[in-house]
Amino acid sequence: MNVGKLLSEMTLEEKLGQLSQYAAAYMDSSLDSPLTGPKSKIKLTKEQYNSIGSTYSFKDAGVMRDLQKKHLDNDPKKIPMLFMDNVIHGYRTVYPVPLGMGATFDTALMEECCAMAAKEAALAGVHVTFAPMVDLSRDARWGRCVESTGEDPYLNCEMARAQVRGYQGNMDPSKNIAACVKHYAAYGQAEAGRDYNTTDMSERTLRDFYLPSYKAATDEGARMVMTSFNILNGIPSSGNRRLVKDILRDEWGFDGIVISDFEAFKEMHIHGYCETEADCAEKAMNATSDIEMMSACYFKAIPDLIEEGKISMEQIDEAVLRVLKLKEEFGLFENPYSYASEDESEKICLSDEHRALAKKAAEKSAVLLKNEGILPFNKDNAKRIAVIGPLADYKGLDLWACRGKAEETVSVLEGVKNLLPEKEILFAEGCSYEVNETNCEKIPMAVKLAKSCDTVILCVGEHAKMSGEGKSRMELRLSHAQKALITEVTRVNKNTAVVLYTGRPLVLTDCIDDMPALMNTWLPGTEGGNAIAELLFGDKNFGGKLPMTFPRSEGQLPISYNIFRTGRPLLNGNWKKGFVSCYFDMPNDPLFPFGYGLSYTDFEISAPEISRAEMSSGEELTVSVSVKNVGERDGEEVLQLYICDEFASLVRPIRELKGFKKISLKPNEKCKVSFTITEDMLKFWSANDRFEAESGWFTVWVSNTSTETKSVRFVFNKK
């Protein structure tokens, strides 16, 4: 297809159709299409509807083929639509939420999971996924932490690249889908952790912490970028020319499609940035935002804006050409139905191979936070097992589980029964999962059951509906009823392990002492119950690490490990001393730090050694540690490289993650782990308003958490 020739033959209205996207429910009123915003009346002419360029959120391959056929029958130019969906952590086979995948510190596993999701989605007719979501998340009150891979720029960058590689592969339309990185930019720093809220930050913070992951995804070849709902330093992202045109396109060289989020063009008026829909259209087009989702500012205003000379036809043509080129890349002009097949989709979705991968991901994402010798449970001693809690038989899936189904999901209760079919396994709910539940009437029955059993698994935390878009929380604690359930059950049976479901870090300060053992399983997906059972009973070992800090209190938020130094730092944890940077009613340190996670075995890590104490521009040096498994089980460990620029033109963070490696060791096995330090690792957005490394001393740590004290130093000489 000669898309340039096609473009020259299109009317303005047909071009604007290519720049407009509406949910499948708007294309066919008989469909029940989930929306992530208020459903408003979009008044379009028949001709405008016939020219729509893309749709999203449709059920399956059959619906895709029907919608595409109806569209082609009515579109005079026969330009096929692009079909998009929220394939966030699986299509039908659901693996753990992105925050859980961040806990794996395993980019190869992330890539493999995304490739699996892409294959299922492609056979269902999906061309583009609205993923990866790479927003840096430091405030656990924000509901969309669940969609990110955490609080660290480096980890986010590596996971962003892995997701793009997994989804897109070599862009084979039979098994790959295009990635749309979101939400550009700095959406994760919404004020007060409240979704859709204001973001205001310095250029330095934006460049050093929040922009790198978007750039990593686009550098990896992501075909699309979605702008964020928030205003950034006073300007809504969809109409932010400096953000989209100057940085994304001109500075980074991104030549793909930019799409708005749900009604975000129109919301620029509500923000108070644009007085009319025409202003919205003008600002968006001049920012080089291409596709308008779920509003009609382009349709309504662009013709007059061209007539008035405020928008040029060349701008429209550039935007439309980007859309047509993606359709050409997918071969849609020759095969508008792509590889959408209900039969092939059913064969591959939830296949044994895909379930096995989802289970592996659930195992690798789980983080053991506390263990007073309780875990792993002894199978021989476990004669009578109580599985208790509002989430013990929970099979629900979150908003972003795409086409995953509850009835195809394994609960913890089912997982334990699958693992130990010969055992007596009993269930009690204890209380409901509601966020403010105070009703404790069912707790006595659960306590009675716990007392009669030798082994107790207590499943509490956040129901999936409590995290995600629009699910910000002011308080992050377990409900009164859930805390009472923990206290009473562990009082009568100390052989209890708590299984925590959550889409964000929670505040557990007021109940952690009552927990003999605690594993965080996030929202683990289709095979979660089977994975959890195998971890609890020792068939598998824990290897996950926290990708976000667990605070002691909501008052610490936002919180992250890579904070800046202050002139009056808190030393030696003496927070009661006063006149230093601290709270007078609670320690500064979190309950569980970034990078933390226990195992069923122990690892001995030596102090780091460096290949030489001096490094100049263009050179590299190596830092190494010796790691030994000193426990009695096989285990995995995540070695984390942190660096601190001791003195610079701008104050630098106390430490920053610059690398990680996952190793597996048998008991008494020992290995050497090395990291190469390059000049790029030392660069930051300097006082000169550019990325550069500066001469001076640097401190290096290599450990299994962000709180290690053993370090080594080197000096860098910039030439």
C-alpha cells in the first residue's frame, strides 16, 4: 500500500477520522465495553463514524472481525481500523500485576510474560496495548502504583525495555502487538497521591527521576506514547508542546503515534487551560498529539482552525501519516482482520505452557517480609490445615486483568488443596474484605477453627477493586476487622503465616508484631493460589525483592530510598534527639525498605572490592563481591549495585540503584558477582542543564537491599 498516495486522496474529514478513537461500545451499541471515564454523548455524523481510525476495549476475535467488516463496508476509502486494548499483565492468562513483576528483578521473565500476553492478544485481534505503564511511583496512596514497576528509575527503565521487547518482538502480527508507553509524563507524582491530580516539579527532578523510563521505552522502539491526565508545571500533558514536541519528538527522536488518555483533550478546558474545544484542538495539534481518545475536539474544530491559519494541513498530514504507517506495518491494508481467530485464540489462551509461566511469575514476584521460623510449613506435620481470611478463597481479578476470568483463577484455598489433596483442609472467612470493615461477628468461628488446626494460612489485604485507576487511598492500613482477625488467630495458633494481597505498599505497623510470618503476594493472577501454596510449603523458595518502600505511616509519604542529603541528617537512628531532619513521634526509616526480601536460605555477601581506585572519562572499572549460600536450601539472590556521587554541582541522592543481577546458588556454593561501572552511570542533570558526569569521589555498595553499609570508594576524573 502506498500510504502517501492514499493520504493525498483523503478528505479532511477522513483524515480527522484517522486521528479519532472511540471505545468499541460506541462503534456498536450492542457491546458492553468497559470504560475508564464518564460515558458522555459524542455527537458525530454518519460520515465521521465511518472514518474512525481506531477503537479499543472489545471482547474477542469474533467482535474484532465483525467491527472491522462493518467499518470497511461503510468506509469509502476502505482504511482498516486499529484495535487496541489494555493488555497490562496478561490477556486471558493473567500473571502478576506490574508492581509484582517489578519485585522479580527479572527482566527476562518480564519479557517472556509480555510475549505470552502479546501472542494471546494478537490472536484475539489486538494490534496495540496501552502498556507499559512506566510512571515512577513513590506515593503508595496513588491507586495506579499497581500498574508501575516501582519507585526506582533504573528498575523502571529496565522493566520498560523488557516489556516493549516482549510485546513487540519483531512485529510479527501473528504473535506481536505494538506497545504504547504511558502516561507521559510524571503522572506518578500526583499531588497527595490523588489520581488525575496536579504534578509540579523541577526540571532536575523530572530529568533525573521521572523522564528516563519513558525514554527507555521509546529508545527500545515503542510505537506509541500516551499522554497523561495531569498538568505538569501548569500545563496539561496533551497540550504541552515542550513536553511532547520539544522533548519527546525533537530531543528524543520519537516518530511514532502520540495518543491522549480518555477525554484528555476535552479535559484541558476543565483544567482551565483552554477556553473552548477549538482551543483544546489547537493546543493538542500544535503539541503534535495525534490521536484523540473519546472526545471530538479535532472533528469539531480543526476545519475552522485550518481556515483561520492556526493549524496547517501539513500538521494534519504528518499526524495521519504516522497512523497509516502503523497500519501498513501490521499489514492491515492487505489483511484487515490480521490473525484474529476465535479457534486459534481458544487453543492458546490458558494453555498448559501459559499457565506454567503465569505460575512461575507469581512465585518469583512474591516477597517474604517476615519469618520467625514458621515457614516453610512442614508437610508431614500439617495434618489439619486452616485457610482463613476474606481473601483465602478469593479468585477476583483487577481492572487491568484484560480478558482474565475469575472462574479460571486459582485461589489460595484451591492451591493448597491442589498441592495437598490428602490433607484435611478447612476454610473460614473471618470477616469481609471491605476497606473500612468493622464487623467482627465471624472472627470467633475462624479462631475456633485456627485453634483446632496445626497449620494456619491467613489471607488478608487489599481486594483488587481497591487499587488501580481512580482508587487512591488516604489510609493504607488493614481494616479494623482484618487486624482483629490477625490478632485473634495468631493468639491461639502461632504456626500461622499471613498471605498479603495488595496492589501497593500498605502500612502494617499496627499489626506486624502479631504476624509470625508474612509473605506479600501482590495481586498474583491466574495461577496465584498454586504458586502461593508451593511457596508456603517449601516446594519453591522466595527470591522477590520490594520494588517500593513499605512506610511505617502514611505521614512519611511520598517515600523512597534514594532521598537527598540534608544539612541536618538523622544520625544513628536517634530520632528523639531533635533539631535534625526527623519526626519527633516516629523513626524516619520505613517498615520495609526498597530492595528488601527474605529467603528460606541465607546468603553471605562480602564487602565490595574495586578493580582500581581511579577512573577517567571513557574508562570503566569493576566492582565485585563474593556471595555464598550459607543455608541449607537452594536459593536465588538479587545483588544490587548502588552508587552515590559524594559532592557535585547539585546535591545528589544518598544512593541510587545502577545495576542488579539475579543469581542461583546451592547450599555452600559460592560465586563472584561483578558489575562494570561506566561514565554513563555517573551522569545526572547537572547545574549546566545537561546530563553529564562530574569529577569527584563516588561511594559504591553491592548488596541484597538498599540499606547495606559495607562500601568502597573511587574517584572519577572528567577529561
